[in-house]
Amino acid sequence: MIDPSARRMPMSPETLATLGENRVAYIKAIRSEDVAFLCAEAPMLEPGYQVFVLHAADGTPIILADSHESAMAGAASHELETVSLH
């Protein structure tokens, strides 16, 4: 059992940012016209569609997909666990 009176060391923002790195990812739905803002190599897409981006824990885009299911499959193929954002 964890002792609730035990003193906890604060975690630095840098340490928190690397927590789950290379193991955890999240999926975010965006508009197709916003894909160009992800990175310089992102493809230009016809505007007006919803697309899904698999992001690494640090926010780096990994995969661009046309469905949430495809993004989930991409996470599985990269052996990443997806988490929900609220």
C-alpha cells in the first residue's frame, strides 16, 4: 500500500514530456485543409474533409489517415498504445 503521507518529488515539465515516449500516442481529428500546418512534408489535401492524425506523446505527427480505425491500425503497427485526450 502507498503511504499517503510520503513526500513526493515534483516532476519537471521535461520529465513529464518524455513520459510514455515511444510507447504512447493519441489520435486527433483535424480538417484536411489544416494538414499542411503539421509539417513541411505534409501532403496538400482537398479542403472540406475530416482526417485523423496519429501523434506521438510529444505531439509529433506519425500517420495521416482517412478514418479513426485506420489511425488505430497505424498505432498498432507501430506498437503504440493510444490514449484519449479530454
